[in-house]
Amino acid sequence: MIRYLTAGESHGKALTVIIEGVPAGLEISTEYIETELKRRKQGYGRGGRQQIETDEIEILSGIRFGKTIASPITILIRNKDFENWTKIMEPMAEVPDDYENMTIPRPGHADYAGVMKYGFEDIRNVLERSSARETAMRVVVGSFAKKILEEIGVGITSYVTNIGGVKIVEDLQDILEINKRKKKSQVMTVDSTIEKKMINAIDKAKADGLALGGEVRVVTSVMPIGLGSYVQWDRKLDANIAKAVMSIQAIKGVAIGMGFEVANKTGDKVHDPFLLEDNYIVRDSNNAGGIEGGMSNGEPIIVTAAMKPIPTMKKPLASVNLATDEITNTFYERADVCAVPACSVVCEHVVAIELANALLEKFGGDSMEELIGLL
């Protein structure tokens, strides 16, 4: 089973991750991982930080001659922006004489709950770690998981279905077609007409000093039947996927397959009938999103996530200065207007981790050779 711990602050020296449980003999390259990281940096509406960070990785352990060796993998990404924050983010530096604590929490951010939980007087202690910059390392981990899936013939991708209420109508579940269409898209969507409206919505939000959220969809190719289990709550595949996706910053909702729409339809419009085709059991729909009873059912797995707008906006919101108890407005610190396209990439990678773990749980194998032989 793959487990990992990330560390690092948004404007600190670096982000790091330790990954354990990747089978031995998985062939992977620096270029493969950095290509996935580059996808996370893209998307119309991103802020200036993406122009600063190169997200080049340093592999410190766990790989020799381009293959995993079963020992813990350690990877580091240095924050280029640290040089602009050294005075206040150098771990062992003295507090500058002119430094003022950040004391105005932003609604929708971890600021207020974080300072209350840990007893901080400075919100920066919270925002540095709660920042979505941390997701770069989850893309790194997910790159290993995606490579495992590729080795057994399973594909996974993602695309944007909604930005600020501008939604696509088509429910596309063909990976090749998704990748073909979104490759041409600035917002990683699959409908060029709707894309223009999404970009217009982002431009308007930027002009108004606001931010936009949206929805993203993760799609896999056909999965083996029986990943996950119905016998305990913590072994259900959909529950583990939902937990992983909900752990991503700014995600407020997760749906599998038809999701919340099942509440509005009768059973005959929800469940996927079984059919026989050339002596094979098939379905003519995939409303369940590839999971029934907490287990993969042999269909593509479909996951949709809802992302809220980023809480840092040029247009201020009402807040309270925690140091003076005075009513005031929120501060602005450089941020994206819309990070939904980047969110789709992060969601794709955390889902890949859960699928790889479900495969390893069912089939086992300490090496890729053994895993492939067991499938």
C-alpha cells in the first residue's frame, strides 16, 4: 500500500514528500513526473506564482537507475519564490524588527480556525501550510500511481465541466477523446464553445476583483472488477476516493457517477441494467460511475468534484482584526482568479493513488513483475 507524508510551507525553502509502498521495479523518469507537475501549473486564470516556480524535482532516495527499489522514495521541490520571502520564512531567522503579525482572517480560508486551534498570533503560520501549493507534492505521488496503472493498461484523465456556473452539457467518458479535446483548451475542458464562455467568466471575475470555482471530472478506462470491498466502511473504494478528493484544498463536494442527480430520478433511470453481448455481461450506461457496493464493477470510474472560489480576492470581504477586535476588510495576497483547471489535475492524481492502492490490496505483489503476473 502506498502511503506518503508531505511537508513544507508555500513560501518556505522547499516542499518535500516521503513515499512508501511503491512496488519495486517501477520504471519512472524525472521527465514523466515534471510533465505531470507542468500540467498542474497550467490553466487560464492562474496567478503570477506559476511564472516563478519551475517545479523541478530532486529525487533523493528510493530509485536507482530509473527504477523504484522498494525503499522509501524522497522527493524535493525547491520554492523559487523563497528568495523573496527569506526574511520572514527562513526557519531559524530572528523576527525582523519591522515585522507585523497577520491578524485579519479571510472568510473561506483556514486562517481563523487555524489560529484558534493552535493558539497562534500570526495567521501566516496557518496560511503557509494550508496553501494549495502543497498539492504539487500530491501530483508527484500521483505520478507514481499513474505509472502503476499504465503498466497494467489502465488509463486515467480529467477535465473541467463547470467554471463559475458555465457548464458543459456533454458527459464525456472516452479517455482518448477527452485528451484530444482538452489538449487544445486553455481551461482543460472538452467543449470549445463553452470554453469561450468560461474564459469570459474568468475575465469578468478578474475585472471585478473576484474569484471563481467550478467542477472537475476524473475518468478512468475500464477497471478490474472487485477493487475495494463492501465488508467494512474503510475498505469501500468510493469512500476512500471521496476522502482523498475532499482532502484537496477548496474542494467542497464529491460525487461518484450520477452523484446528487440520483435523488431526482426513479430507480429505472438510475441503475445500470445488465445485458449479454457475445456471452459477455455488459452495461449500456454507467450511472453508478463504475462503483457499486463500495467495489469497482468493471466499468470506467467517474468522479466529479466541486471546488469553491479561492478566498483571496482583490475585492475585500468583511472581517475582524483579531489583535484589536475591530471590524475591517480582508487583505489581498497574490492569488489565482480561477484554479479549477489545476484542480482537475490534482484530483486526477489523488484518485490514481486510491486506485493503485486498491489494486495492490487486491492483487498484492512486492514488485511490478509480481503484480503484473498476478493480474
